[in-house]
Amino acid sequence: MFQKNVGTLDRVARVLVGLFIMWYGYDHQSWWGALGLVVLATGALGTCWLYTLLGLSTCPVNTKSADPTSPANPVS
């Protein structure tokens, strides 16, 4: 579906912050809960549309599969 562009630490932070914002919105009967749902969803799904628009990613780069001569990909 969407390419993952949110790393593990970023995902954990988004889930925690999203839950807090949702709780705050519910507790104060505010629209902030909806914003918290968006933050929570980006953390749970591992993709962020804003990161995609800006060309950013906090996912680690897999350099082993990118190099065709690496031991992980032996040359025939």
C-alpha cells in the first residue's frame, strides 16, 4: 500500500503522543482527540503522508540489499 517511512522510535513516540492527545481531547471534550487519532494512525501504520511529501524517512536504510556484490547477494 504505502511505503514505510516511519522508524521504530518514531512510531513508538507517535503512538504514545497520539494516545495522550486523544485522552486530552476526550477529557476536555475538544476536537484535539481527532488530531490524536491521526498521530496514532501514522504510528500504527508506519507511514506518514507529510514525510512522503517532504521526501523524509526515519526508517533505517538497508545497505546490504542495495549492493549487488555484497556477501548477502553473491555474484554467479
